[in-house]
Amino acid sequence: MQMREVDVEQFAVERRPGMAVVDVRSSEEFAAGHVPGAVNVPLERVITDPGRYVGQELYVICQSGGRSAKAAEALAAAGARPVSVAGGTAGWISSGRPVDTDAR
């Protein structure tokens, strides 16, 4: 299975209420600022249990795109439909989009 990658602009266009967005950064990075509605699942947890997302479409985001691509590859291999967000949270923030700082 192939993983798809989009940039921050395309992610903003495709984003809709209820869409699964998984932030694979550390809990400290996540708490400092993340895309509204994202859920924090650190990369290590995604890599060790990618099967929990089988069949699901989800957007995967990190700080700049490296960790999300690695997570998306593991998720795709396990049967999920991941989309990695190139540019990550840093790109989201620098584009002036809203950021949450709660640690969900």
C-alpha cells in the first residue's frame, strides 16, 4: 500500500471536521502547539502498533515532515490509508493558521 504526502496548503484544503489527524511528535512538542483537533500519538507508539489504524484514513503530522513520513510508511504497510503532511506543524504555524496548546 502506498502512502500519500501533501503540503501544508493542501492539508488545509482537505481538512474537515472529524478528520483524523495524528501528531507523532513528543508530548512536550505537542503541548507547545499543534493543529487544532490533532491527537498526540508519539512516533514510537505508531511504529510499534500501526495495526490499530487498519482501514482508517488519517493525516499524520510532525514538526517538519520527517517523522510523519516514517509513521505513514508503517501505517500504509499495516493497511491504513495515511497522508503525511510535508512541512508539518512548523509549516502550519508559519502560514499563520490557528494553533492549540492543550495537551490532549
